[in-house]
Amino acid sequence: MPAKELSPAPDPAPAARARSRVLAALLAAGGGPVSGADLAGRLGISRTALWKHIESLRRDGWPVEGRPHHGYTLDPGAARELAARRFVPELLEARRLGSRLGHTVHWYPEVGSTNDVARRLAEGGAPEGTVVVAGRQVAGRGRLRRFWWSPPGGLWMSLVLRPTLPPERLPLLTLAVATAVAEAVELLAGRPVAVKWPNDVLVDDRKIAGILLETVTHPHGAEYVVAGIGVNLDVQGEPVPEELADRITWLGREAPQPVTVNDVAETILQRLEARYLQLHGEGGEPVLAAWRSRAAWLGEPVRIVLPGGEVEGIALDVAADGSLVVEQAGGTRRRILAGDVQRLRPLGGTPEAGSR
């Protein structure tokens, strides 16, 4: 069944759109002056409304200067310094203005789970591409309801998707998101990044990011999908739990230059929008091919922990529906739709740790 055509990219609320466009215009000027009269005319708002948006940006820490008969200026260096100190939601909105994903950002210093917040927004009719970002999660979760360690300094982000994919193609969304996150991390880290079925992102076999998709379906597909994305960016003020010390890594350790939460969020949204549109427009094969090109542990002995037991065999491939194809002893092949994959060491060694 082909995917229905996606609706046009959603438009955020007018007030939020105008504020984001003000910031986008100041950033695009590269430090040069922007005429208040010209900007107000371009946005279709009054000079008074423009002044209120400027004051709102200033209250949020943006060093916007204004001179009579000269215009408004924003020093690019000061903007970079602001983004280096903290996550700046309005900067992400401005850079994603007009995009399908990331046009509206909800920021919280601390939440239980960004997926829970995004789900409430989706239930309330939030448009596709709405993003929730938190400085910290205290009840973050991964697959199989496992606790997800989410300290300050990481990117803890969830976004609302409203795909028009047929039911059989929906499982490929997880692979599309994992591929996009891996591509983004590789761009920022400057080194190879792999994916482990179905949703772990690895650098040198250490987990650097993970994905959790939660879907509310109807008979013909999905009403909405909440895509939770966690990236280990830095460790600030909290020691790494002992059980994770040898299993995870973070961008602050892997990247050659410092990266900010804004950098990571923007790069992920760029790559995810491309893969999301590709999945709708071209079908599953390009996404599957991109995922396979980064696949960790294919062709190797693995153990898959299932709710009702375990399966051991050689991880052969990923099928068209996103399931993992495993060849068991005697040549029997089995497709696994969900489970926790562990690599088996040669000669009967102990398995390596799986995902959190």
C-alpha cells in the first residue's frame, strides 16, 4: 500500500512565528543592521509589535542592539556564546523556520519524560514537527520500560510525527530515526558511527544515543508517533553510573571540537526530516540500505532476549518490515520484531552488554 501524500509543512502560531522570524532575520544579517520599518513590513506586523518581540528576545538573553535611524543588530559572536552556555529554544526555532520538523520548540529545565510531554501535546492537536527538549529527565525510559539515565548536559528530545505511512511500513520509522541520528552524530563527531538493531547508535561499540518510538495507531496507520531521542552529549555534575561506565560514550569525548545542544538538535532534525520525507516519497528500500550500511553485528553470533525467552544465532539481515533475521542452529531462520540484542563473544565467551 503506498503512503498517502504528506500535508504541507505545518505553520506554528502567528505570534511564535513572528518572534522566530525576527530572530532569523537578525541572525541572517550577520551582525549588520536590520531596519525596523523594513522588518515590520516584511513580517506584516506593526512597529509596536516588532518592538515587543525585540524586548522579548532581550529578556531571554539575546544581545539585540537598537539605534535610531540605523536599525537593530545582533552580534553573531554573542549569539554563539549564548548558545554555548545553554540550550536556546528560540534559536532552534529560528533555524528551523519553514521546516517540517522543529518549527515549534517546548523547553523545560526538568521533566519526568519528554515522550510523555510530547504525547500530551500530540493528544491536544500539536502539529507535526513540534519538539520537546528538557535539560534533564528524572523518569526517562528506553525500550522494555528500562530507566534511561538523562543527566544535565545531554540532548533529551521528543518530537511529534504524524506519518501517512501504511501499517506495514510504520516499523521502518525506527530505523529511519536511528539512521538519521547516526548520520548527525557522525557529522559532529567526525568519526564512524554505527547502528545496532533496532535503535541504538554506537561509537566503537559504546552507546552514544538511543531512540524510543511510541505510536498511537488507527486501522489504517498511525494517528501520531512520538519519537524520543537521547544523545549523550556531556556529563555535568553527575558521575556515570558504574553499570554504564564501560557501555556508553558521549559527544564531548568523541568530537574533535565542542558542540552544543543546539548544534546536535538542529543537525538531527535536518537529517531526520530528509529520511522522513524519503520514507514517504521513495518507500522503505533507501532507508533500509542506509541503515544496513551502518549496521553493527550483522553476520555475527548474537543473543536476542525476548519477553518469553531467548534466541541465539547469526544476525543475517533486516527484512523489509524492519524485523531482524536470525539464522539459528541447523539453518532455521527466524524473524524478530522486538527484542534486546547482545553480541556473543567467540568460543563461548560472555555476551557483551546490550542497550540500556
